[in-house]
Amino acid sequence: MKLNETDKKTLSDSIDKLNEGLDAVIQLYNDSEVDKPIFEFESEVIEAIEKAKGTFGDEEITRRINTIIKEVLAFLPKEDDQNAND
């Protein structure tokens, strides 16, 4: 392929930009983490949640599940209480 100096410079600049982009993608990959769910729902619970979302909407079901989980966790002994009993 024959190139004049202007084309050669343009091609070189393009290659440099591609390398910079590739370096950015590699850095994103290296910095990535496995997306691990906080809690594993059973399949029948997932089905019930999906059905409820269809009826009440995503936001409402998310709000209700968060409220229920907060209430359940509120009943657990706090670390200070647990250490005092040991």
C-alpha cells in the first residue's frame, strides 16, 4: 500500500487512538469484579416475585421486599448484644 506523508500520519494517529482505546478496555476488564448476588432466592420465590411484579410493578415489589427484609433483620440480635452474652 502506498501512502503519502499525510496519509501515513493519519493512519499512525488512528493506530495510536485504537491502542489507547484497547488499553482502556483492558483496564476496565482488569478492574472488573464478579457480580455476586447478595442473596440467593429459591426458584419458587423468584417465580412469585416475577408474578407480583407483573401485578403491582417493579418499584412497589422492590419497596415491599426491602421493607420485609429490614423488619426481619431488625429482630436479629445486634453484635454488641451478642458479644455481651458470650
